[in-house]
Amino acid sequence: MKKLLIVIFLINFIILSAYSIHYSNEFKIKKYLNPFLKKHNFNFEKICILEADNLNEFTVITKLPYSYTAGAYIQNKDEKDYIVILPIYILKKKGIFEKTIVHEMLHHYLTKYFKMPGPYQEQFIKNYLKKF
């Protein structure tokens, strides 16, 4: 009976831990994005995020040198747009996971709703993220 209770406790702990980690990241991402979304009357949009297994895979998928960036917004004319990021553990280790996601999501909004050219987007995003 004690073994069963311990197993149930561990399963609940793992489930609750995973949920709180996910919720924590989503909360931080929305915290960074919400001022922009509210100012422009946009809703939070879900975007597919692909995590590359390694730097080589990131380079192959994005066609960008891995030293260039931690993530990339890929605009796809025929299909849905998506974001490709370096491995999450690397981004978290560097303390840039949430800001990388926000950076790439801002590219989505600036491309979709403002048709802003890439170099202007980079400057806008850089200035926007300085607030945080």
C-alpha cells in the first residue's frame, strides 16, 4: 500500500511540475508580448514552434548560420508560418528562452499585420525588448 501511495505521489509531482514549467514559460512570454498586443488590439496567436535538435539541424532548416541567431521566424506562403529555435535547454541555459520566443513572435505580427521589412523589424524588436 505504501509503494502504491509513493508511486501515485511521484506521478502527481511529475505532472504538476511539468504543468508549472509550461505555465511559467507561457506566463513570461505573454508578459513580454501583452503590451504590444494591447496597444495594437491584437489577440495572442498560436504559432508552431519547431525545436532543432542541434545547431546543424537549425542551420539546415532555416538556411541561416547558427551563430546568427537563437531562433528564426519562417514565413511560408503556401502553409502556416512557424518558428524554429535552437534546443530549449541551450536557450534556457543562456537565459534567453522567453525573449527568443517573443522576438520571433513579434516578427510574426510585424510581418503579418504591418508588412514591415526585416531590417526595420530587427530594430523595432531590439528597442521593444529593451524595456524588459
